[in-house]
Amino acid sequence: MFIPKNEILIYGANDPVSGGSIKDALSRQMEYRFFPVREAELKADITYIALNEKQTIETDSAKVTSILMNHPASGKRLNTMMLCIIYQR
């Protein structure tokens, strides 16, 4: 995030209550009072990609699915050949 020319893709669901994007949520978490580096100071090329509920992104060895949880955030389900992890942000 701090190195120029690095490319970072951040996938996340929109907030189902406020409708805010993953970029909005991370921007709030990275406000200076919570995080020592302001978002504007990050040098990498960061792209935010919104996921719909139950949308799955696949890589060579894993699938990540956005799931709605009874919490003010969405969750993710990560499946690989060896394990399954479900977490919330």
C-alpha cells in the first residue's frame, strides 16, 4: 500500500444498511484518529471492487463468496481444496 506502482485490488460488499461502499468503510477506518497513515498518503494504485451478496470470485486455488451476516458488515466465505473459512470484516 505504501510503495508506488504496486497495484492492489480490494473486493468487498456494499453495506446493506447504509449502502456505503467498501471504499467508504475502509476510508472511515483509516481516518487519522484510528490509523497513522491517511488514505491520501498511500502510494499504491488501489482499486475497490464491489461484490453483490453471494457473488463468488475465483482464483487458481480458492473461491471467495460474499455473504450477508446478522452484523453491520458483510462476511466472506473462503473455500480451498484444504479448508473453508468464514469471517466478517
